[in-house]
Amino acid sequence: MKIELDSYRSRSLSGDELCVAAAFLHLPCLYGVSGEWIRSSRAGLKDRVTGITAGLENRGILLAEPGGVVRMEAGLHDILGVMGRAGRVGRVCFSRDGGEGRFCLYQDKADLVFMEPDARGSCHLGRLPGIGTLRRGLLEPPKADAGDGGKGAGDGFLSLDSAEEWLGALVFQEREGRFFERVFDLAWTRESAEELRAAWSRLCDALEYGGEESGI
């Protein structure tokens, strides 16, 4: 099973860089992003945050101005804003080359962004045009293009390759006072491509409508 979001990626930061950037926006937490570095770092927290901030400044992501004003690169600011105020969040896990792939989704009204961690400690961020694009990513096959080496293009970013494929997903929806309730819980082992497509469609329903309205 392949879920390829590469063409939608727009930013890549480490988990600790994301935590520090989120702190500048006064976000108390980011779903799916580990804060383990705060507890495991040998350096003092102040020195660690100062070093990470300096690295973000060197990359042009943060700009500290006189008077204590800190500016953030616009694209990252927008994505973090959606991640921090999302009324619906989800985590998707799936089979990938004998291992596991995963990514998190954050939805705030019409805005849908994702965070996809990799094995090297980076978190790849991007924006999807909407739930419709997520739904078509599985339900429509990739569009072949002679100039792309057979990799395909378009909305079809998910393909089914073997009988050992599986999909798991959780979706949480905000209720009151930033309390999140689980509205969708899926652990799925593929028996047929059609059943896996049906499971993906139910996941999209949960993200678009929430548990009650989608009948889940």
C-alpha cells in the first residue's frame, strides 16, 4: 500500500523545531508531534530552545525584530494555525513496504493540512485542497503520465499492491472547551481492494461530517 503525499508537501521541520515554532504562537500542543525532546535533552531547556530558535532564524523561518516582535514565515504560520485550532484531527496508519507509514490530519472548516513524520526525525507539512482530494486519492487511480517515469500524477496518491495491506485510523472531534471526543476508530486488514476503499471512504466521511452525521 502506498500513500504518497510528496507533491503536497511544502515545509519540513524536525519535531522539536515544530514545538518551538508552535510556542511562539501560544499553541499548548500539536496533536501527533512528540515533545519527548524536552524531557530527554541533556542541555537545559532554555539553552535548547535558544539553539533551536537560532537555527530557525538562520533558515529564515523566524525573524526577531527590535522590541521583542517575532515574525514567522507565512506558509508555516498558516499551517500551524490550522494545526492549533483544528476542530477535527485524525491519525492514519497503513502498511508500507513491509513496515508502517503514518500521517496526521488537521481540519478547521475548509482548511485541511497534514503532518507526515519520517524515520529521520523530520515532520513534513502540507495542505490538501479538501476532503474531496483525500477521498479521490484512493477511489481514483493515479493518472499516468509519459514524462514522470510511470509514477503517475493527479489526485490518485494511494495504490494497493499486495494481499498483506492494512489501514488503521482514528478521528477526534472537538466538543466543548477544547475537549476532543473520538468519533472514528478503524483497525482494518485488507480482504479485498473494494473493502479497503470502503474503509477509506468511511474515514473521509468521519473527517468531513464527524461521527454522528456520517452514521459511524
